[in-house]
Amino acid sequence: MTSRKKLVIFTGSGVSAESGINTFRDHGGLWEGYDVMEVASPIGWHNDPRRVLDFYNQRRAQLLNVQPNSAHIDLVSLEEHYQTIVITQNVDDLHERAGSSHVIHLHGELCKVRSTIHPEIIYEWKKDLKLGDTCEKGYQLRPHVVWFGEEVPELSRAIQETQQADLMVIIGTSLQVYPAASLVEFAPDDCKIFYIDPKPFISYALSKRNKPVIIQNTATKGVNELLKILI
């Protein structure tokens, strides 16, 4: 019996848009009416932590009221045929709630918080986070998300997985946010690449690939087309 091929699925905000989660790139630099640097950067946190907490509390409350869409659900079926890992830029948990077994969150997780001083102290968190909420060592908790200007701790693991891929599927990402967008550069030369997006951006790294399959469609419709190819 031959071993199953390795499939790396790389997702961005477009895969969750049809669940009702707005994407940053559709709002001209504003995220739900906020300047992203005011709510998603260490400087923003330093200047006004209450504002940052309010922003993420709203996002978390929104997340708890939406459901995985058919794209999330259909991707799970690929696990029956391929050794599948999902690498996502999204901080939502919709891949997990749909049933994906192996998910790497490059930019953190909205339903987790961590200590501001001891980042290894992480808690599951589904309620509002407030000033005065502290870790077991007494330090203020913050959202467990990667802000602009911060390191991406899971990037090295994501690169290792991508380097072993036989197939790579890119869904709902502009391929313009680095370092995450650089992942495609680490796929082996013979790795077959599929790119699903209603407005696909052919990055330099992608343009060097041997005929990537472009599926110009939304995530739900595009993944449905993908299944017909891969299964």
C-alpha cells in the first residue's frame, strides 16, 4: 500500500468571509472601522490597551455567533485521501469546528489569551478580556494573536510542513502579507499548486511555479471545484 500524498492547505481571510467574518483587505486599511495599527500592533497596545481589548472582544463575540461554511467542511473530506495539514493566517477557529485535525495558526487564535510577560502561559478564553485580568503570575493578559511588527512563532513549523508537500492549495489570501505569503517559496519544485480566490494575485513566487491551477472563485464554490479535481 502506497503512502498518501501530503497536502498542505494555506488559507487566508477569504475562506471565512462567507461565514460572515469581514476581511481586512476589503476595507481600505480599516478593520471593522478601526485603523489596524491602533488595534493590532505593540504600539497600539501600549497607547490604548482598553481600545485593543474592546476590538478583540467584539471580534471574539462575533466569532462565537458564526459557523463554519461549506469550504471549511469540504476541506475536512480531503483528510480521507491525503495526509492533510491546514496552515491558516486566520485567528478564528472555524477550521477546527468544521473538523480539521491538523491546523497551524500563523497569526494566533482569537479564543486564546496569553500573559504579556510570560508568553508561554496561554489560556482558552471565550468571554470578554478586560484590564485587570491576569495570568497565574499576576501579569496582564493580552489576546493570543500576532500583531504587526511581532515575530510569527509558528512560521518555522509551517515552513517545514510546506517543504514536504506534494500538493499545496492556497485559498482566500492576497499573498501580500509577509512573512506568511512567503510560504509558497518553500514548496518543492514538483509540488502541484492550486490557488482559489475571486481576485487571485499572482505573486512573484507563484509566477515562478510550473503552471499553478488558478480557480477564480469564492472559497465555497472554489473548494467544491477543487474536490472534483483531487478526489
